[in-house]
Amino acid sequence: MTDAQLLAGSRLRTARIVSVGILTAVALGTILALVTYPSWQLALAAVCVVPCPVILWFGLRRWLTPFAPGVRATTYLISAVPPVLVIALLAVGGWLLSSAPI
């Protein structure tokens, strides 16, 4: 099997800094909203949004280039779990944030 990493070296470092920085700002904003206007919707939104930067930090290294020769489909499925999980958590967190009584 070939090494088909999508990000490595300085690209990985830049992607981590930018994406984790943006998600950290979203998580801090959600926590600030929870402290300012406490509600169960904001608490659940914070539970969904706060782990996203950590998942993305460790998941970026596992992303694979699309259609790389010699890579099995199960390997692609495993590498797709962190980004899909982050998108799902952000979607649920955003939905809860929008339904909160602010």
C-alpha cells in the first residue's frame, strides 16, 4: 500500500492552525453564550462544539488523497470518520444554538 496522506509537513501545520483556530473561536463563542444566557440548548451545543477542535487536530493527519492507487476502501472509510464527525457535531451544535432562547 502506498503512502497517500493528503496533508504533511508545513501544509499539515498550516491546516491545523487555521482550522483549529476557527473551531476554537466557535467553541469559545458557544461557551460565552452559555455563560451569558444559560439554557439546556446552549449546554448541549457546547457539548457538541467543544470537542470539534480536538477531533480535527488529531484527525487531519489521517486524511487520505482521493483515489490514490493501492489504498483500500476500508482505509478511506476510516480516514473519513473524523471530518464527518466534526461536520455532524457542528450541525447539531448549530441547530441547538439556533433554537436556544437568546
